[in-house]
Amino acid sequence: MSPPRPPVNEKKDAQADTRSIGSSSSDSGDDDKLLEIGYVPSFKREFSNIATISFAFSIMGLCSSVATTFNSPLFLGGPASVTWCWILGATMCFTLGASIAEIVSAFPTCGGLYTASAQLVPKRHRPIVGWVVGWLNILGQILGLSSTEFGLANMIWSAVVVGKDGNFTITPGKSVGLFAGLLMLHGILNCLATRQLARLTTGFVFINIGATLIIIIVLLATTPRSEMHSASYVFGSEGFINQTGGWNNGIAFLFGLLSVQWTMTDYDATAHISEEVKRAAVAAPSAIFIAVIGTGLIGWLLNIVLVLCSGSLDDLASSSVASGSAFLDIMVLRMGKPGALFLWAFVCMTAFFVCQTALQAASRTVYAFSRDKGLPDRGFFGHVSSWTQTPLRAIWFVTLIGVLPGLLDLASSIAVNAIFAMTAMALDLSYIIPIFFRRWYRNHPEVKFVPGPFYMGDGIIGWIANVNCILWTLFVCVIFALPTYLPVTGETMNYAAPITGGVILLSLVWYVIGGHRHYKGPQSNRTDLDKPTLVGDDALITPPPLAEKAEGTVQVV
């Protein structure tokens, strides 16, 4: 019989078991931080700074998101509503993005704000807070993926309508069929290994911003000065045109926020890939911050130019009935059909990138929630493939579930629009919960918030940003909940608020009935601990030192 192994060797094996495949000395700081939070690194860190910034820009979409939402502010509050609501909403979204970024910097895990929220409250509240935020975030991300994919399908069909001079009818069957096919394609692409995903993502930002700037330049170059609208139409009272059928001018104007709030959401998507990002505590929040500023400013310029070159509002209203997109109609009006369709292909490509990154982020969220036993799947979806080092099960779960909302279009367009309207509301509510609790429980002995490199501080700047984004989000949720046309009928009713409220209520009922049995809050999966430990417990504060750090890689046992 061989002699017993020395204790030091046992410790080394335990240490090795907490390291990810492919961990190197350059990534050890990221891995140490993840171990402090309570998780074994499971992904390869292949996303560089530029790939991470590109991911953050891509999730917002810019020109494609504006294209799919431009009709709402233009035909509800008028051209001036488009212009002013964008910069107003973008400024407020900047405070939300900055508030999210500092939490992501402190908790760089693929659970994102879901994981953080459970650590920013006392222990007795961690399960219920984590449960609600987790389900809101998953709901918002999957619906956001479905709505963007559905929007992409309709953008492609809009191009067909324009190409055939209106002699083409878009039916629910065509929209749903193309939507489902595109979603399957994105599911296949997301099965690539992390390195290939990072390389693919790196180029997204250049196409996204490049296409937007080219559209701006070409619109200005092809619109005669005599046909450009006046400053009063773009910025002043001439551009306030209430077309809501009964709402007062103030509410009609505020409906212009629907476009910017829809575009500038899913900020935390970058957090959900943070376990695949190098120097995640710096790179992930910085990417969010840069993307929010860039999308806000460039998006404002795009909206101004679109309104400036838009031509007659009545003509746009009639032409967009066939194509479904005033954005495309403005391009056709100024550039001609060939030029407009050529650039429209890049707008569609941008939407394609949004769906690609949205599916990646949503699958990591499902993986994290399953890893913490938040799903009744016994951890089935919290599995990382040894082949690609990505959560293939979670990817296909999100892909297949994401098809279901689009199928509602076969029954009722009202139903599918109501489901999609929940996206921004569900996501934004999941964001402000951890921001609120970070401030509310800042002096609680069981809450230990250790700021990351990106931190606004406890001074007036940090407080203003946090309080402002919470109040703004609650205000915007009220706007999201209002029907956009009066009188209210079955076709004009906005079901977003009751459905979102219903989902929250059902999740709470589920938690009380059975969820509390398997979900205790985010749980550590470190194997070097003597007993099961919740994320945020004191036992996790000091990670084991990296075994054989200088020798390169350490394998998972």
C-alpha cells in the first residue's frame, strides 16, 4: 500500500480544481476575483478590450434599433419629439449605464446584476431578491432577443416590398417563418468556441458605427438644401405634431422616449460575458460606459438628420403602411431605390449582430441562474461543453424558447406586440433593484460592497447618478405602460404592464410553492470548500493561491 499523500498535495489538488481550463498567469487576477465572489472559472477569457467594446455597441444596435423604432416617436409626437426625446432619454440612460457599470466592475460574473443583487441585501433577503431579479432579467433578455429577431425579419421583408414597388404582401406566416429561421442560424453561430465568438464580435462595432455615419453623410449629400426642413420643424414648435388621437401634447411628446429607451437597453449584456473577458473588472464596465455615450451621441445625430431630410410627414405616413419603416422610406426618397437597399443591407446586418450578441448574453444568464439552482433543472443548463467551452445547453434552451413569442404573431399581432413591449420594462426594472439596494443597505453589517476599478464614489456624483436613474426608470415604465392611441380598444390597449406584473406575481407564487426548496440564492460552486456556501459569505473572501502559477495552465479535475 502506498503511503498517504502529504496534506500539501491535497491542498494543491483542491486549488487546481478551482481553476478554469486555459487559465494563465495573465488571467489569474480575473480568476481570483471570480473565486472571491464564489465561482470556479469555467470559460476561456478570449474577449479583448476592442471585442468587449464591440459587443457592448452591438447589443444596442444603433442604426438598426433606430430603424425598427423610428415610426413610434415620428407618428405619435412628431419630428421634434424624435429629436428632443432622444437626447433627453440618452442623458438619463447615461446615469443608468454608469450605475450599472460600477456594479459590474465590483461583480464581474456572467450572472451580472442578478448575482450582484443578491449580494447587496442582507442574507435573509438574498433568495427572494435573486429570484425576482433573475427571472426579470431572463424574461427581458429572451423577449429582447425575440423582438429584435422579429424586427430583423420584418426589416428584410420591408426591403422586398420596396424592391417590388409595393407589389408584395407581408403575411404573418412569412414573418414568423423568416424569424424562426434567423433564430436557428444565430443558435448555430453561438455554438462556436469563445475564441471564434470574440473574433467574430470584434468587427461588429466598425460595421455598426460605419453604416450609421455613411447613412448620415449620404442623406445630407443627396437632399437638396431647399428640401431640408427648417430648424423650427426639427427642434421647435412646428415639429410638435400630436397624432395620438386624444392624449395631451405632453404625453404625446413623451412617447418619443419609446425609441431611445428601446435602443439603449440591455446594458448588462456585457456583464454576462465578463467571465470570458480579459481584465473583466475594468474592460466590461468601461465598454458599457463607452457604448452608452457613443450610442447616445451618434444616435442623436442620426435622428436629427433623418428628420431634417424626411420630406412630407403625410407622405411618409402613407408609404410606411406598405413598407412598415419610415426610416427606409426616407432613405429611398433621398438616395433612390438601389442606393437605399444597398445601405439597408448594412442596417439589417447590424440587427443581425444585435441578435448574435443578445443570444450569447441571454444564454450566459440562463447558465448562471441554472448554476445557482434557480431553474428546476437540477443544474442541467448550468453545464459548459468540454468541446467548445461554452454553455451549449443554455444556448439552445434560449434559442428554442425564443421562438415561442414570435409564434404568437400567427394568432394575433396585438399579442406579439404586447409581449415584445415588455422587454425594456422587465430589463430596466431588473437593473434598478440592485442599484437601489446598494444604497439602501450600504451600512448593513451583512452587506459588503467592495467597489471595483470603475467607481463613481459615495460623493454627490455617485448619489445623483444612482437616484436619478432609479426615478427615471420608474417614470419611463409608466410611459411604457400607457396605450399610445386613444380611445383604448382591444387593438390599441397596451398589455405590457399587466403582463409584466403578472410574470412577477407568478414568479413569487412559484417561489413560495416550490422554488424556495431548491433556490437559496446564488451558490458557490467552489470544490475546495468544506460545505455548500452561498455567494457573498465570508468563507469566500480569500481565494486559494494559484497552483503552479508560473508554469502556465492548470486543468480542471
